[in-house]
Amino acid sequence: MKVLVDTSVWSLALRRNQPADGPEVSELIELIREARVLMIGPVRQELLSGIKDHAQFRKLRNHLRSFPDFELTIRDYEYAAEFFNLCRGKGVQGSNTDFLICAVAADHKLPIFTTDGDFTQFQTYLPITLHRTRY
């Protein structure tokens, strides 16, 4: 089964000067080896945003090009807005990208791999599952 990987996990592995050496990075490496990783454009944008050094930006951009974007549809964006509204009505806040991740995952029955604790709160109200490390 494919796994939708959130910005928080990619960031641990790719955006730091020294990649983290924890279970999340090891799990991401295994998912890549197994060809189970899914990327969406908004996650790619988050990863590339804020990089001041153009050489570093190009290096990361080129590395991420190994992972094609999962194609998003109008339904994904509409579903994300529904999730945003539902959670907000319950007092749970999140970003548009977070709810888009949830919408894609729910609609396509994909687990989400994240270190962001907000997704645990979303799970209370949304039909999502979280991928756990095997280590």
C-alpha cells in the first residue's frame, strides 16, 4: 500500500543540514526502497519554500523530482474544505495543506506518515489513518 508522506517527515530527512537519524527517517528510507511513497504538490511547495540559498534550493528540487506528484482533483480540494469546516466547528485548527493531505488520504484510502501531532487530533473527526514506523 502507498503512503502519503507529510512535510514534517520529508523535512527531517532532507531539509536539515544534518538529516535526523531517527525511526521516521529510517521508515521513510524503507518506504522509498519499497516504492510506496506518495508526494502531493502542496507538500513539495512547503519543502521548497523558505530556502534562501539558491544552490541548496536547486539540489533539493532536483532530489524531489524523483517523486512525481500524485494528481489532485477538484474533489480533493472540496473534500479538504469540508474537513477544514468540520474540524473548525469542533475547535480543531489546521492548515489548508494539512486538510488537503487528509482529504487525499481519506478519498484514496491511504495512510498518512507524519510527525505532526495535529493529525492525531484530526483523526478524532476525520476518516484518516496514520502510518506508524516499523522500528
